Amino acid sequence: MSTTADAIRSADAHSAHNYHPLPLVVASAEGAWMTDVEGRRYLDMLAGYSALNFGHGNRRLIDAARAQLERVTLTSRAFHHDRFAEFCTELAALCGKEMVLPMNTGAEAVETAVKTARKWGYEVKGVPDGHAKIVVAADNFHGRTTTVVSFSTDHDARDHFGPYTPGFEIVPYGDLTALAHAVTENTVAVLLEPIQGEAGVLVPPAGYLRGVRELTRERNVLFMADEIQSGLGRTGRTFACEHEGVVPDVYVLGKALGGGVVPVSAVVADRDVLGVFRPGQHGSTFGGNPLACAVALEVIAMLRTGEFQGRATELGEHLHRELNLLVGGGAVTAVRGRGLWAGVDIDPSRGTGREISEKLMELGVLVKDTHGSTIRIAPPLVISKEDLDWGLSQLRSVLGA
């Protein structure tokens, strides 16, 4: 039996089956490439769902982490540490906001945003206690915690995990009329992904985000943008909301903020929103720890150069141009996305998204399926044009296009 088979067999025997990974076992990675336990190389066209925007083993990030590892890694928020104020200051400035509430995972950040909106609604807007409503979009993906699955429409994520947390109204994504009807005097926030990643990289209609911004401002409702996957360079801008010139009240960040090195997430907003918290009302042992702050500070510095946003724009235009050539040829029915991020709908006659992903893996390219017939493409922003073209050529080969 091969080393790969042994490792997969052991994992299947001793870990909960909450994922269905492709049958390979990664041992090392650098840039846009990963190597398995048997020495075979694969082009990573998924980038950890945007957690690895800056590539595997990015030297700047590894050096920042190593330097901090030698000093102090954790204090808890029971004490100040010398990287915390700088991290909060720099992240707030990057977002054009005043305050930061750091956490670890994206789901934690979403839970924090929910708590923030409710507390703001009661103490600032004046909604009667216990009556706050948050409007969300169908087909959303904000995590899989108990509260978050309560407003999910994904049966795999939601079914048999009730009873569900009340206080959420679900409307169709991209439908401003439905959103306007759902907002009432007790609505405290609208929580949306500027681009829905898990749903298949769904880009809303032009003007939708601007309409959401105008509506929420008129109704005294917080606009909370979940930029966990779409943010930090992926779409060609620092934030996907920028494509419509929109600044939400609250940014919810994660994934790439930790550079693929450590989990880092945050809720970022102005003082009139995040200022509602008092000591003891929310927290995290590891949130805002020194190691996380050191890595995230380097991520912020890298984003300030504009290099990665520029690469995502340039290579993204090339990616979408090449993918759109496949539409209508019997292999691909639709392509969506922005920047270095694409959802590709496969004609069912060519196989399911899982089957196409497995065939690409055999050729040395790693992508991930979603919703049956769709594959997601989101390579690290450091990928070269030559490697991107090679990956696309393998896709054309698998599709017979």
C-alpha cells in the first residue's frame, strides 16, 4: 500500500468525516505549488479558499512569524503586548475605520459582527431588547457555527443542527426590492458577502452593493460586509466593495489576514459601532495574540504596496478571458467572478464538479467543486502567468475543449 493510501486510511479511521478531501496528502508547499508525500507536485488553484492569497511559505510572512516566535507568542488579552496597538492602528487605517476587534477564525468574526449589530441596535438605535433582526442573503456562506447555520440555506450545513437561533431574515441575493421589504424598524443590520464564494463565486448585479449602502443608510441599519474570502486583494481591490465605490459600516475579515500562517480575523468599524463593547462582554484567549498581530502587520504592509491587487487585476483579466472562451463549446455553461477568482459551471455531460476536480488532480492541478456542477478557481495571487496558463491548459484537456 502506498504512503498516500496509508495516510488517507489513517485519517478516515481517526478523524470525523466533516470534509471530503481529494485523495492526496500534502507534505510541503511553496508559492503556488504543493508537493505530496510521494514527491508529486500540484499547482494550487484554490489557495485555501483565499487564506493563501500571498502563496505558500511567503518569505516575508515566514520571517515575520519567525522573528515573533523568538520573542513572545501569547499573552492573552489580560495584558497589553507591544504588537497589538500597531496592528489595530494599521488595520483600522487600511479599512478607513477607527476601531478593530480581533478574533481568530472567520466564523468567529461573523459571530462577533452579529453580537456587535445587536448591541448597537439596542443601545444606539433603540430597538427593544430581544427584538433585533439581521437581514442576510440566500445561498450565503458565513461559517458553520450554531448561530451562523441558523441563517444558512445550505442543507448540509444546517440540517439536524437545530434548534436554530432566531433573529434573521433571509432574502434572495442581489434583489434590492426584497431587501427593502425585509428591513423593518427592528432591523439592526444587513450582512452580505460582496461576492458569494461558496455559492459558486456569484457576483451581484451592477449597482446592488450601492443600493444596499443607500438603503441601509436611509433606514439607519448597519451594512456589514463579509469580506473574509473576497477581501485583501483577491478581486483586484483591497476590498470587493470598492468595485462599486462602497464603504460598509462594518468589515468582517479573516483568511488572508493571517497569510496562511496563523488564523487571524477581525471586525473593523468606527467608534460609534464597536464602541458599544465594555470589558467582559466579548473576548478570545487567542484573539489579537502577538504572533497573529506580527503576521497580520506584514500582510497589511504588503497590501499597501498595491502589488497584489495589481496582479489580481491583470492575471484575473487573463483568467476570465481564457475561461470565457470555453463557454458555449459544450464543456462550460457559465463563468463568473472577479479578479483571480472564478466559478466555472461544468456541463453535466462532462461530469460533476467533483469528477472534474479529481481528473485535474491526476494532471497536477488542484481546484474544488461546489454545488454539484461548479468548480472554483482561486490561485494564490503570486502565481505566474506561465503557471496559470499551464493550469488552464490542463482544464481544457480534462474538458476535451
